[in-house]
Amino acid sequence: MLTSSKATVKGPAVNPAGFCFLWLYANIIGMRGHKILILGVGNALKQDDGLGPALIGKLKAVSGKQKAELIDAGTAPENFTGKIKQIAPEKLVIIDAINFGGEPGSIKTFKAKDIAVQSLSTHNVSLKTFVNYLKTDLPDMVVEIIGVQPKQTGFGEGLSPEVKKGVEKLCMSLA
């Protein structure tokens, strides 16, 4: 189990070149006809921590019909629980910067059960608590977390080149 600035997670890191885009196809794009919600989480004023909102912005800018509902939750995903419950997605995909010990820009997927209840996070409520709360009203909702390894999370705007590449790969896969 690895401890991070965003969450505690289990499992090996995966670099961007080795990321399995078949997973995305089978689990997100392959769910056509199902309600999917992609939730970007992070602080755009803390460099790479802002990758979740940056990805949502890129996905919204892509022309054509979206394959999923998109929400930029910023640093307070708990403020969107009512909207998420109203949408009632069959699958919730959370995109966030997660320090899982990989190379900057590497991408890894997690199940909600892999995230610790208490974590050092920039968010007011841990992702585990957030997901558990949503599951009280949406018990059948499948939750996946896509983490991108940050390079820098100090105060400042903009993503590092490595994380920007990871976001671009996710954008191409999810658009």
C-alpha cells in the first residue's frame, strides 16, 4: 500500500505508455447507452493538482456528442452530491491527481475500495467518505477512480509537461 498526498492506494504504478486504453474502452466508452458521469477533482491553483478540472474543460471543448455527463468539482466534490444523485449515473469516474509513486504523468485506475478513509488531501472530504455517502442513495453505482501522478503541487497555475501529456491521453480516450 502506498501513501500519497491525495490518497492511500494499493498496487503498482503504470506509466503513460503502458496504460491500458482497452480498460477505458471496455469500462467507459463501452458502456454506451448507460449513464456515465466523469467528475474532475482538483485545485487549478496548485499546478498538477488541477488536472481533474483541466481534463473536464478539455472534454467539454471537444466537438460532438459527449459520451458522459461532465462535472468540474474543483476542490469540493461534496458540493456536487445533490447533482450527482439527481443524474443517478450507473458509473461514476473520478479523475484526480494521486501520488501513487509512479513517474509524473503516469495513469492508474483504482476501485473506490482501494482508497483509504483518511488521506492527506487537498479536498475537504476524503474521496472514500464522498463515495460512501453517494452509495447510500446509489448503491448500484459503479465507481472508478483514474489517478494521474503529479509532478508538482505547489502554488501556481498550469500543468507540468508530463502531466499535460497524461491529461491529453485521457482526453483522447474519453472524448
